[in-house]
Amino acid sequence: MQYTDIRFPHLGIVLSHVGRYISIGDFQIMFYGIIIACGVLVGLWVAQQEAKRTGQNSEIYMDYLLVMMIPAIIGARIYYVVFSWDSYKDNIPEIFNLRHGGLGIVGGVAMAVLVLFLFAKAKKHSALLMLDTMSMGLLIGQIMGRWGNFFNREAFGGHTDGPLAMQIPLKYFEQYGRVSELENSGILKHLVTLTVHGEKLSYIQVHPTFLYEGMWNLLLLLFIFIYRKHKKFDGELLCIYLMGYGLGRFFIEGLRVDQLLIGHTGIAVTQVVCICIFVGGLIGMVLGHRKSKAC
């Protein structure tokens, strides 16, 4: 029996046979990768539509995507591996196995932004205008990409009995040797026993933090969509994104049980990064408004 159901008990939703991949012959394609690829393409389309609205050459964004893709994946992987080094130091080849997940979105975005500044300089285009143009596309990619975590049963929080609580069979984690991920979180102290097809099964019941982040990013996306016609300076939409994303991710990260920690300090590295992101966005907003008023 494959223990692949995911339940949202307080919503009355039961999703059966939620797999991690599709098979073509003997080759497996992970939903994680498919969803990220789709998110990138949809995000590109949105950025190109915004570019057309603002009188830019929309093709430049396709060129940037082709240049940025591999460095962004490398950046996301490096970020994850550096702060999960104990999991990789004795199995170096696993670092290159992206099929098992393990990408840090913050590292990917940081690398993508670095590449963008170099790309914009080479193309003699405004980097801040490009970042504004891409802000909605980036959010859409992040919203869609989080559903890759859903299929991988990762990026969830601790135990909860809240209205959006999500249940996953414990045997699923046993099948894939992932029970150790749950041992220090307290989740195993709150198992729920259900009878499914005549078999008694234990389920963990957790915060679906991937869903929380997706919902928060959707609200941020709608705000930027409404506000974008009223922006005062190039880079303002970027600042709104930085402040909104940094604030929401800081609180959501506090719920997660798979946090990347700074050594043995118990401090979540992503929360520290989110504080920096928020402060950077706030400083940019203040300086940008001062400059726009002076002009």
C-alpha cells in the first residue's frame, strides 16, 4: 500500500494518491521540478506583459531568463547546502542530487538579482525598472513553486489543530527514511490515529506553512498589481516586495520544523535574512521617496 493521501480534516478535504512524480518508462520526473518550471514560465509571461504596458522591449526578459536560470539554481542549492552541511558532509555526491529537493529560495533570488544587475549594465537598461517589472512575476513563481513542497511533503510547520491543519501518514515518512526529520519537532507527540480502508494509520497533523506563504504572497501580489500604476520611482515595487515578503516570511519561518539554522545557535538563518530584506526594502523606500520629492 502506498501511503500517499494528504488530508485537511477541518476543511473536509481528502486528497488520495498524491504522488511525488510522474513516470515515463523507467524515468521519473518530479512534480517539484515541473511546478518550478511552470512557475518560471508563467512569471516570465507576466513580466513581459508588464514590460509591454510600460513601453519596454519585452524580449529582454526572455534573454535575462536564459542567462539567469542556471546561476539561480546554483545559488538556491548553495544556500541550502551551506546551512544543511551536516546532512551532506558525509555524502558529497548528494549535493548534486536536485531530484530530492533542497533549494533555498532566498539564495536563488539573491543570485538572480546579482545576475540581473550585471545583465542590465551590459544591456544598458535600468536594473531597478527591470526589478519593478519582474516583481509580480517573481511572486507568481514563488506562489506556484511552494506547491512543489506540497508534493514533496516538506516545508511544513509544527503540530496544530487550526482550521488549515494538514495530515500526512507517518508511514509515508517511514517509507522514504524521513522520520528523523520529525523527531526533534514535537510532532510525533501529537499523532492522530485514523482507520483508512480497514487499516489503522498514524498521521502527523501540522501547519501547512507552504500554503500560508502562498496565501501571503498572493495578497502581496494583489497589492502590487493595484499599486503599480501609482508608483513614484523606479525600484518602488521592488521595495514593496522586499518589505512584504520579508515580513511575511519572517513569521511563517518561525512555524517551520525544517529551518536552516546558524550553527548550533538555534537561530533560523532565513529569519535573519528576512529582517535584512525588510530593512533593505524600507531604507530603499525612504530614500526613493526623498529623491522623487527632491526632483
